[in-house]
Amino acid sequence: MDHLLDRTHPDHLPACRHTGHLPARTPTGHVPARLEPPLTRSDKTKGKTLRFSQIPSVFAKACFFTLIVTGLGGCSSMQYAPKAAVRTGTVRSPTVKQMETLDMDRAAPILVRIYKEESKLEVWKQDRSGKFALLKSYPICKFSGNLGPKLMQGDHQAPEGFYDITPDQMNPNSSEYLAFNTGFPNAFDRSLGRSGSFLMVHGGCRSVGCYAMTDYAMEEIYGLVDEAFKGGQEKVQLQAFPFRMTAQNLASHAGDPNLPFWEMLKAGSDTFLATERPPRVAVCDRRYVFNSALTGEFNPSAPCPIGIDSTAIAGAPQPSREITASASTVPPNTRTIAYRTADPMAQKIQENLRGIY
């Protein structure tokens, strides 16, 4: 078989060459094909050289065709795709007009407040008198977890508490359009051994421990924070609450084990609303204190110095007797546990956390 196959290979077939003369017919009328002299070794070498010389051209055409097809297919290779411009957010004209109405400089400092239960994020801004007023409210598209603080990495809780946003926490290249880090864990969280990282306020509408605002809303929120930094603000205070910190809302959650923690957050919220300025936040004895008469660095885990308690705010609403009585009935070893669910995994985490507070 091999010798038969070799004879039919193109390299073994006789070539046809027209000489201009027709061959004589045979007695049967058949015109025999003119046999050409066999190819010499030099002829074969020339043929192979010609075929090899065509390979680069064919390869180049194939590569060009591949690039064209890839381009039409929407290839997003970073080698060919143009670099994306760095996003900075946009403060829209209606919001700028609202600043003018409220007598606010465009580059004036801001403050951010979050309410989980109402799914609202508020941006407050300083007016020309030095006081802060509500500039705009945005709906939260999604946050993960339940009401209550974040305790550990992987619990999918969005944080609650008082945090600082600084320029290095801004992310204009976030995979969720635009984002800034909340600053969790802060000194208070660390004093209690709470863990977690990359807890963000960002665009989109999906969350794993974050606050998702949609791209459209986040574009303006990010722009407001960015403009405040460019105006000279060194850090933006973020106040994250489970709900609006009213006595009525606390009473409606009187049986929740997080109530003592929320009462502490309410003290900070009341301080802000009474003074219309961001409270000065410190941590000692594993608790927040606000606008303390004493200044300086405090050890978050050590007992508070004498006189460190938060300054009393005239006219600030106080917790009702009903709330105080309900709080006293909560077992001490569960008073800051965030979980209120029958989920077996949550119950296991809750059991492991008992006794650490």
C-alpha cells in the first residue's frame, strides 16, 4: 500500500507542460500524454524553497484575519483596549442649586448618615453659618445582613457606628463603579475584637457587608465627598445607624440584644442634631464617648479617665423608662450580639461570641 500511495502523491505525479505540438494518436484513437523528463534534485529543492517562502505570507494573513475577527467579537484585552479614564463623580445641577438655596459653599465640609431600616443615605453639608443641614437623601439599593453591628469577617453584616472617611479610602476604579471605604473596623470595633475588611459604600445593587447605592446615585455621592476633600476637609464623618435614633424607634426594638449599643449610638446622634455639627468621637472602656471635655489620645480598651463621659446636651431626648427597664432584663452576655435569627450557622456564631463582651 505504501508504494501505491507514494505514486499518487503530488510529488510523484508527472508535470504537464504544453510545448505547442499535439502528439500523434494511437491506433485506438487515444492521444498519449507527453512524458516530461523527471524532476532533478535541484528542481525539487526549488519547489520546496518556494513553498517555504510562502509560509510567512500565509501566516501574516492568518494573524491579520484573526485580529479582525477578534475585534469584531468584542475582545476586551487590556493590550488593545483603551485605558479607562479615572472617574471622579459628578455633582448634578439641581444639587448645586440646592446648595445655593441653603446658603452653602460648594466646597464646604459634608457629613454622611446611613439608616438601615429606612434604607436611606443622607448627605449633610455645612452652611455659611458653620452649621450642618441636610442637603440630599438617597435610597440605599441594598445592604446585607440584619439590623445590628458587624462582628466578624464573613458574617455579611453591614457596619453600624461612627467612622471616618479619608481621601486614601476613595476608590475611583472600583469594580462597583465608584466606592469609598467606611473605615471599619474603627478603634471601638477593634477594642471588641471585631474583624472585617473592605466594607464599602459603592455603586451597583449587590452587597456582601456593604451599602450598595446604584451607579447613578453613587456618582453624585462620590462627587460630593470628592469636592469636600478638594475644598480642604481632611476627613468625612460617617454615621451608620440601624434606624432613625428616636425614642419611639428604640422602644419598638426594646427586646433586641443590641439595645445598649444602639442607645450609645443615639447619644452621638443626639449630640449632632443638638449642636448641628459633627460630634468629636473618642473611644475608651470599649465604648463611644462624644464631645468629651477632655482631649487627647485614649486607650479604647482601658477604663475611661474621670470626667471623660460625653457632655450632656441640653434638650436632647432621653431614653424612656420603658427602654431602660427592658434593657436591664437582657442577659449581660448577649447585650451586643447582632443575631436575631433561627439560622443554625448564626446560632453557632452567637454561641461562640458569648462572654467576650
